[in-house]
Amino acid sequence: MITKSMVREYLKYIVPTMLTFTLASVYSIVDGVFVGHAVGDAGLAGINVAFPLVALVMAVGTGIGMGGGVISSIARGAGDDAKSRRAVGTTFLMLIIAAVPIMAALIVLAEPILTALGGRGETLDQAVSYISVIAWGVPFQIFVTGCTPLIRNQGKVAYAMAVQVFAGLMNVALDFVFVILMGWGTAGAAAATVASQIAAFVLVAAFFLLKRNRIAMADLRIDKAIAAHVLKLGMAPFGLTLLPEATVVAINVNAVAYGGETAVAAYAVISYTACVIQMLIQGIGDGSQPLISKHYGQGDVDGVRRFRNTNYLIAVSIGILGLAAMFVFREQIPHLFGASGEAASLIAWALPIFSVAYVFYGFTHASTSYFYAVDDARASSIIVYGEAVLVVLVVFGMARIAGLDGIWVSVTIVQMVLACVAGALLRRRHRSRASRAKMEPALDRP
């Protein structure tokens, strides 16, 4: 655990980041609430089918931004300010380059992609309506998502939070206007998201235009070595953001087969509520990343270990509290989203079963964040991409064995297996480093 002298520094980073991630998930829930009441189960199901593409956009920004942020923090901790500045400049340009082809792909290929993701009938129509608008905001969303870690790594955690809070509040207000007052349905929810991301883009651009934060022209170029390192490190946060949507796709496909549109709508509500717990836990890992990376760069073995173990305690505790909350409010949550009676009954039954996964999720995802914060891309990628493979195998297998009940329990099975894998990787890293570097005997003690 962290010492008293470390508490202030730790809270400075994780509290604003946890709030930012939590508010982002709440704003997503508000989208679902408005669409659920205005459009019904088909609207909820359509956004749920479309959301993996939204997650792809966020994952690209997060992967590049976090990769560059880790490199910049470690370099700054080691006293190499020139490399730290080059990492920021390289990351900045990589974000811009990544945005255009993704936007073009979503504009041109939205319907066939959404069909492959499980969209059918009215659900597909609603999903296409949503993504057709979201696509135009892709450059803004990638830029904002990717620059947020860079702002946090400069110590401006409160500003990063303020940008997201402002954009989120704007999104909620515009949801009401576009979805309810103007009757634009799912397209209105998408338009509200795009408008709020444009506003966030303006605030982020203003930050980097200030003289004290401006990127020097000499650093605003692609450093090939740093770019390759960014991509390597970014694979884990990219996957951490995107690959949970492998769960969404796998469950949507099987929910359609075993329960129809009602089951897909029920899962949409479950995934919305799960998002709150997941974002809280991810906020802990991402929030502490600048600290862990900086202390790692300084060679502060004990500090890194203490930050990591504190993350474990908080993340697992949040998972337990999340499970308790989902059990207590299982009857009320469906009504918040305007779910039909049949969908509400299914949600009340499935939500506590699904939520057991949160307990294990806290440990596995705190481990992933720790690994990429200390430049161990291999270990973090094993957990992240192993989860994607396991999800597909377990969800399809359990659905075939036990139908809808098998689908709800499958995520817990996946997280239990991943927790064992994360523990094994921690032990392996400890033994490997202990044998190679006697200077770091305690860094990764399980």
C-alpha cells in the first residue's frame, strides 16, 4: 500500500481520472435512457450493435495516446526531456494520420459491417442510422481521446477532466433536444455525441496552442523509433478499450439466436450498467499510469510496487461493490431505460449473474494497466488479446450448452481464467527480473 506521503500525489491523478471515466459512462447511459424511451427496444438494441464501432474509434485514440504518454512519462522520469517532447510530437501526428481512413471506412461500409456484428431488421436500421452520423465526428473523437493522456502526463489532470465533463454535459443537453424535443431518435443521439466531441476538440486544441504547452515545430514530426514503440505499447490500451466489444458482439450474435430482439435489448441495458463499473476500474489504471511510469523511469522500485498494490485493493473493492449494487437495483434498472416488460424480467434475472465478473475484472484490468505502465507490452497484450479469444470460445460454447443462461455466466468464467493468467504473469515477471537485476528484487512481488 502507498505511504501517507504518497497519498496526495496518488489522489491527484486517480480521482479526476476516475471521475472522468465514470462521467463518460454515465453520459453513455443517458444516451440509452433517451433512446430507450423515445424509440424503444429496437433503439436500445441498435445502439448496442453499433457501439463496437464507436469503441474502435475510442480504442485507436486511447492506444496511440496512452502509448505516447507512457513513453513521455518514462523519459521525463529518467531526465530525458528531449525524448519526452519528441514522444508527444510523434503521438500528436499519429492521431491525425489515423483518423481519416477510419472515418471513410465507417461512412462507406457501415451497413455491411453492422450486419456482420449481428444487426438484423429494425435493429440494423437503427444501428446504421446511428453510425452514419457518428462517422463524421471520428477525427474529433480520436484527437480528443488520444490527447487526453498527453494532457494528464503533463500534470494537468484537472483540465483533462474538465474537458470531458463539459463535453458530457453538452451531450446530455443535446440528447434531450435532438432525441426528445426534435424527435430525431438514434440519429439525434449520434448528432449530440458528435457536437460534444467538436466542443471538446476546441478545448484540447486551445490547450496545445498555449505557449507553455505548445509543441515545438522541431518535435512535431514522426520519430520512427518512437512511433514503433508507441504502437507496441499502445496495443494493450487499444485492446483494453476495444476488445470488451468482442464480448458485446459475441453476446449480441448469440442473444439474437437464443432470445431474439428482446434478449439483445436486455443485454444492451446490462452492458450500459456494466460500463459504469468497468470505467471506474479503468480510471484507476489509466489515472495512476503517469505516476507508475514516472517512478519506474526513476528506478523507484518500492514506489511502483506500492502504487500497483493500491490499485489492486481499490479495483477489486469496486468490483465487489458493483456486484452488490447490481443485485440490489436489478428490478429498478430496466425501468430507467424504458425496457419492455419482457426485457425487464430478463434483465432482473441476468444482471446479478453477469455482475459476478466485476470482482475478477478489477484484478485483471489493474494488472493490464500496470504492465503497460512499466513498458511490459508483452504481458499486457497477453491478457487483453487472450480475453478476446476466450470470450468468443466461452460465449459460443456456453450458449450452446445452456442457452441464454449460459451467455450470462460466460463473462464471469472468462474473467476468472484471466485472473489466473494475470497472477501467473506477475509471478513470472518477478522471477525473471529478480534473476536479471538484483537492484529490483521487490518490484513485482505478487
